[in-house]
Amino acid sequence: MEYRLKIGEDLISFQAEKKGDHNIALSHDGCLLDIEYTVVSNHHQHLLVNGSPVNAYIAPDVNGKTVIIKGIPYFIGDADVIETRGRGKKGLQAIPQEITPPMPAVVVRLLVSQGDRVNQGDKVIVVSSMKMETTLTAPADGTVRAVNVAEGDKVMPGQILIDIDKDEGASTKE
């Protein structure tokens, strides 16, 4: 079956064939990948890609998922779905209000407190996973409604770390 994915800014078409319960074959531009996978949790999969082990951490995103491999985040979305949603500005309902970690992590630093004003892109919290620190940012202008964690807490993808009440007229950069 053919799939079209948007990975980062690239549009990639590939063929996928299920070979077993936990095995698929992917081909793209003459490159063949044999992938065996084990679901560790809702947000973590262990892969064997042509025999090489890879851990993938998965977090939901507005138009797809963010997949973290070796500490590098990749946005992945169904290109056909993204194209049908249009290229116009997204409404406030499409902007996440919460800050969640992209992978299992430990809170290293809180950079905001309840009641603080933030602008889109402001640094709000630092988490560490696999000895790599990641700084999470505010998705929109607004006010910090709640900080739900403390430094040293272990957190999981989907767990709401910080809630932000967005300004009514907040706009996002595309």
C-alpha cells in the first residue's frame, strides 16, 4: 500500500507491506527497510530496522505525531490529511494549551510560575531524557494557568506539565 507522509518539511511517498504481526517492509526510492517493532507503551516503541535496534518515543501533535529517535524530534503527519485541512491560519482550537513532554523524561528546570505572562516561543520548562535536555516552549501568547510538576518529577508523553490560557487574539507563526 502506498503512503504519503510529511516528515518535517519533506513530503515522502513510500510503499508499506505488512509481513507479520510485528513486521513491516518499507520501500522508498529503491531503499528497502525491514522493520520489526515491539510496543513498549502507548508512547514508546522498540524497533529493529534492518537488524539495528532503535527506540522511538511518540507524542501526539496537532496534525500528526512527533517521533523522537536518538533525541531528535521528527514531525510526521499524513500528507493527504494535512492537505485537506487547508493551508489557512489555524484557529485557536487547533493550538495546544498544554505543555507535554515528547518522551519519558525528568523535569530539570521550571522557567515559569502560575500567573506568569508568556509569548509564543518563550521557554517554559526544561526536561531531560537519555542525558539530553529539551526546552519546551509556549505554543501561544497567554498566561500560565497551572504548573502541574516540580523539578525532579518523572513525566511521560501526554502528561500535562504546564497549562496556558491563550490570549483571545493570539496568533501563531506558521
